Amino acid sequence: MQRRDFIKLAAAGSALPLISSRSYAAEPTPDWRTFRLTYQIDLPTKNVPASLWLPLPETASDGWQQARKVESVGVADTSRVVADKNARASYYNAFWKDGQQQQLEVSCIARSVDRSVTINALAANTKVAPPRAVQAFLNPSQHIPVDGIVLDTAREATKGAHTPLEKARAIYDWVVDNSFREPKTPGCGRGDIKLMLETGNLGGKCADISSLFVGLARASGIPARDVFGIRVADSKQFKSLGKSGDVTRAQHCRAEFYLAGHGWVPVDPADVRKAVLEEQLALNDPKIVALREKLFGYWEMNWMAFNHARDFSLMPKATSNPINYLMYPYAELAGVPREQLVPDQFVYRIKAEELAA
């Protein structure tokens, strides 16, 4: 017998905002879009305990995304929405004892509007210290150290730049110029920037390229963070930068940096390199040059943001804690992790649909 549960995130106190310098309620306009994301989970091994964690969309406190309700269909011994304030992540957790059907469908709804910052109008107030919550995004993590070769590279990349905005732009350009998209990288990559720099292999996918920007920015004294999510609609920019319908393999990691006196500024160097590869265009092609300029201060919200948690522990306790990030469904069978970057090991499918306003 199946059970359908409805969980309104805000009403349950489970919606966690993406930390921002400003907090205001953005009223929907004709430009807002609403999407439903549906996970279909079928764990292949029966008669053993199983745990499942699914990333959920969050509400941005500066107004560009609003999380709505979560629905679940299926039977689990326990299920709940976890709002992890320390990791700044929301996720759905389910647990099965041995001998039960391990199938579940979970859907979540969020609405969003494109983010656009006029870079020329930015004026950083360097005399104002970032809020304490923002200062946390200067700290190193297991996959994003800020010393050694990362610090040396940051100094080289920002040579001649003086203000935080100039340094952030120099780092963005350095990452775009020196990285490349490697299609053979599993999933979105591991984002292990120390290994990338030590080996000199700056190829990878979005988690690798975005993490490289984040690490170099933090090493330069600029708060920065990855933002993990998934594409949910076709793109107005390039075909390769969008996905609709079956989005099982459409996860995408972006980045932000913090500018005192303004707030968080969106960037996406990984999508510049993705367009170069998949649209078969040179880096100096006018279309790529225009995209490169646009993505320093812009996110097209045909994408649903989940969280920016790195190297953190899932609750209830997972065997593989701390995990690198939660952008994909993650499961453990009899305490053994399933490879989250390979959907066929679960099996799981993810579907996206746009809802009428």
C-alpha cells in the first residue's frame, strides 16, 4: 500500500535560505517560472536495510528562488525533511528495514527568476566587514584548501588586480582560460582543486571548474561558494546549457562570490567551458566572448538550486560521512554507499516539468 505525504517546507520550518547580505520577499512577476522536480527511486537490493538522501531546493533570502512543497509517494519505515542549519542544506531522508519494498517517488516545487547583476554599477565597500555567516565562506574544506599551491595560484592569477571585484574578475578569467571541460569525468566531478593544480590537469566538469574559482577566490580573501543544483528547462543561450524532461544526468554546479556593500554575485565559468566544447566553438568566437561576459554576474534560472554544502555530514549519520557534496541522490544499502554519480547503480530517475504560473 502506498502513502502520499505532503510537506510544506515553510510551514514545517524546513526551508533554509541561501545565505545573503540582504533579506527581502520578492513578489512574483511575469518573469518568474515554476518547476516541479520528481525523483523516482528503486533500490535494487532487497532484504537489507537501506537509507536514502535526496537534495531539495532552498529559498534564497535575496529573492531569486522560493522553495514550495514536497510530496512523497511510497512506503518507508521512516521519512522526513531534514533542515541542516550547520551545513546549510535541506534534504529528504528515508529509511527501510530489511524485507520491505524500497521504491519511492518524491517531488518538490520551486519558483525562480533569472539573476542579473550590472557589474559596472558594483562598488565594493571594503571598509565594511562581511557578516559572520558570510565569513564562513573564506574557510578551507577538505576539497577546497586555501594555502599552498592554491594560494600561490591565486596570487599569480590576481597579479595587477587590487579591489575585490578586480580580483574576482581576474580569477574568473584565469579559470576560463586555463580549465577545460573533460567529457569523460564521472558526473559533475569531485571538485578536488589541490589535486587539479598539483597535477596540472585542469580538466573536469562543473564541480571541478566552479570549485577552482571558489578556492582561488577564498585564497584571495574573497568569500565564495559553490551552489549545487540541476537543470530543469531548455536554455535561451545555447542548447548545451539546458535540459528538460528527463534530467537524471543534468546536475550542474555554479559559483558565487561576495562583494561587501552589494552581496552575492553569481558567476558560471563552467558553462563557458561547456559551451566551448559542446557547441564546438573557439574561446575567442564572438558568441563565446559574449557568453563569457554575461556569465560574470548572471544565472539563467532554467536551473534549480539545492545548496552550497561541502564536506559535511548527512543526518541521520551516513557511513561515508563526511560527504563531498549533495547534488545527486545518495543511498546506502546495508551501510555500503552506492556511487551517487552513476544512476544505474540505484536505480533512480529524475524528471522536470514547468508548471503554469
